[in-house]
Amino acid sequence: MEHQAYDLSKVAFLPLTGNPVGFHHLLLAECVLHQFDSIEQVVFLLSNGQHPDPTKARSIVDKYIRLELMEMALKEYINPETSHVAQLAQQEKFKLKLNPSCSSVATAEFDVPRAVRLNEHLLVLQKHALSPAKPPEAPQNLNDSGPANSMNLPEPPRVQLIVGTDLVHRMRNSQIFSDYDLSVLCKQAKLLIASRPGYIGETEKHRLERSRRISLTYDWVDIHRLPDLLKPLLNLSSTIIRRAIQAHHVFTAMVPSVTAVRVASYGLYQTSAMQIRLREWEHQCYVLDQQLEETAIQLKTLLDQRADQGLTHTWAVVETSTGGKIASVFTGIPGASRHFLEGIIAYDRTTQERLLDQPIKGSVVSEKMAQQLVEAVSRHTNADFVLGETGMAGLPEGKRHSQKNGQCHLALHDSNGVRSQLFQSNPYFTKKEHQLMFANAAVTWLIQCLEQGT
């Protein structure tokens, strides 16, 4: 494997073993260019299509297709006509620094017919580091000209690697990163660590160093250098993008639109190795569906106990974004009719206005709207509890219709009045994932209210 020579003091490398490339990868590079004045170029290390992580699918999309998509994404990233990020940056008057002149794609792996480990890149990059970082070679014998003591020459700078806290978490697994892998990493690399959803940076770093008895050279990537409209895009991951594609969503808020069209034209991530098992999206929905069913059974058990004790126990629900999933899962449990009185799906705005008997002003995804819905339903039902939700399910489509994707407002009406709760999920999950998560959050919250003595 051969890398071109780089001045390691001026270059940061971003490994892209997973696929497809998304705005989150490009924005991590953007953060680094804005934060570290010494870094003039970001090089994306592109996988040859063989994943070295044994916990992941070992075969990925063809390397040359991945190269085409990567180069296309870099080119279109700064174009407001094809890039959701560029459109948001314009609105925020934020200058994007990442462009083809300060970025490149390394394909050193392409000639290697096996999975390439990260430590191999580090060693090759150090070996070919540009002068003055690279010391002159030691003389072949004492008669050759050269420094008297080459051991005193400065070592080349460390390889600066842009990584997420999710990768730091996986470094604790010796099956993914061996002791040798980590020894090379600690000696040759400086990690530029960016926070990722679900992982606390300092905690993950300390756990890694303590469990594997290593000491990292690192710096934190400051994601707050991005304007507020761009920060949510860091919630993306390659897995989330693949699930959106498999669910047939428009995903131009995740990758540049020209890249998205090319992904669709190739039919990528739809079947291939997933033909003999559930696709990632289907598996995720199955898991969420099972969680919702288990939560509904817990609610049924709790309501049975309340009924046996002579406490209030009947309930109704008004749903908007969940489309009836709450009522459906509960009424699928034997004995549900003892407690459940009514379920209303007020999906359309006009239907909601008819239910409230008044026009709706402003967004329907709000705390006020959720409260009004449960109050309206409680007026014509004898239920002890009326649960309501109104949310925005589905990922953004690259149009500024709403910034509330993944948000769900819950409300509960009982003899004590109305209370409310906000549930916020990753905005880039698919519509069905959001619906299942909103429904589970609503039922879980109802259980908590009942257990608190409502």
C-alpha cells in the first residue's frame, strides 16, 4: 500500500470505512478547518470495500462507486443549488471552508485485496511524510556523508485523525482494535475527537484509557463552531442514511442531491447482502415495535392493578403523527377493553380544527396543540385519562418547511387538569421509526404519570 507524501503538520485525515458518505462526515471536516488554523487540507481515507471490523458487514459497496460518490459529494457540498448544507450556511451567513481545493480522497487501499487496518495507514503515512517533517535517511556506512547522530533528529509530526466518540467507544473492544493496533495509534496519531450522538466524549476517552491501559494524544473538535442550523446534521450516520434509503425516503437533507440521485440510480443499499435477512431499517423497526408492545403490556398490567384496587383506570387517546399506533398496540392485548374506551386519529390539520371546533393558528406541533387536543377529547368521553400526541415524524427533505423533525409533544388530561411533556428524537430517523418511538414515549410517560400517583 502506497500513500502520497503529506506534510503531516498541515493535513488531517478522516477514515471512511462505513458508507455512504453524508453531510455529517463533511461537517466534521468543516469543523476541523474552522478550528485548527494549522490544518490546510482534509484527506478522506476511502475504504477498498472490505470492512476490518468483524462486528460489521465485511463487504461494502464497490470501491470505485464509493470513490465516485465521495468525489461527487465534495464537489456538490458547497453548491446551494444541490446542497442542503450550503443552503443553510447561506441563511446563517456562514462561510464553508471545505472545498475541492483543500480536500482530497486517498485510495491507497484500492490495490490491497483484503481489509486494511487503521494502523497500516498510520505507518505508511509516517514513512512517506514530507520534509521537513521527515528526517534524512541515516548514512549507509561511516564514510557516507550525513549527520553524525541521526537519533537526535526530530521525529515527524503525528498523523492527525478525525474520529468520532463512537469510534473511541469501539476501541475498547479488543476484537476490533488489538493491543498492537492501539500501540501504533498511541505512538503515531493525534486524535481529533468529535462528539457523536449517544456517546459522552470525556467518559469514552477515560474508559478506553483505563480499560486498555493506554494514553491518547488528542484534541476535541469544537462542533459549536457550526451555526445552529447545521449542528443537527451531526446526528447523521451512515447507518441512518442507509435506513432512510431502504425506507424509500427522500434523503437530500443527508447527502448532496446529485449524489442522492446517483445512489438511487445505482439501487444501492436496498438488497444485496440483506436479501437473506432483515434489512437494517426493517430490523430497527422490528426492535422498536417489540419495545412498544412490551411497554403496552406494562401499561395493561398497571391498569389491571388500579382497577382491582378501585382506582381510576380507563383511558382514551388522540393521535396525530403516530397514526394510530398507540391505540393499535394496546387494543391488540387481551383484556384491553376493560380499560380502553376510544382512539382518535386526527392526522389532517382540517380534521384537527374540526375536533377543536376552531381554526388553528401557528404550528400544530406544539405543547399548546397537544393540550387542546386532550381537552377536546375529554369533553366527549368518560375516560379517566386522555393521552394525546402531536409530532413531526420523518426526516427532513432538504426544504425548510419545518425544523421540528423528531419532535413530539405529549399531553395528558385527568381530574387534576392537563400536563405536558416534550419528547425529542434524532431528527434523521425515518418516519416509521419516529412513529414507533413517539408511541413508545407516550405510553411510557403515561405509565410514569400513573406510577406517580395520578
